[in-house]
Amino acid sequence: MIVKQCATFMLLGAAVLQPAYSQTAKYPDRSIRLIVPFPPGGSVDVTAHLDSELKKWARVIKERKMKAE
């Protein structure tokens, strides 16, 4: 009896979770904007460049913004 109830709950749980699992999107679905607030050649710029090069699975756009907007 208990085995039958456990099997029923497992099948019911799998049926409920299946639609949620199939609707997940691949991450990221658009490009990543990396804003560098410091001038080129500094340690932050080098780190941002290396970080964007290591992310081969995503398109990374580096932007330098020196001014407050």
C-alpha cells in the first residue's frame, strides 16, 4: 500500500514539474553589457577585457563611460 502511494506521488510530481522544466530559456538570451568607468590601460580595464575574453559562451560588449550620466 505504501509503495503504491509513493509511486503515485512520484508520478504526480514528475507530471507537475515537466512543463516548468521544458519552458526554461538558455542563459543569456541577449548580449551582456559590461560598463567600465575608468580610463583605458588601468587595472579595471585590463580585468574587464580579460573577463570578457573568458566568457566564450556569451556575447560581451565592453563600454567605457567616463562621465556620470
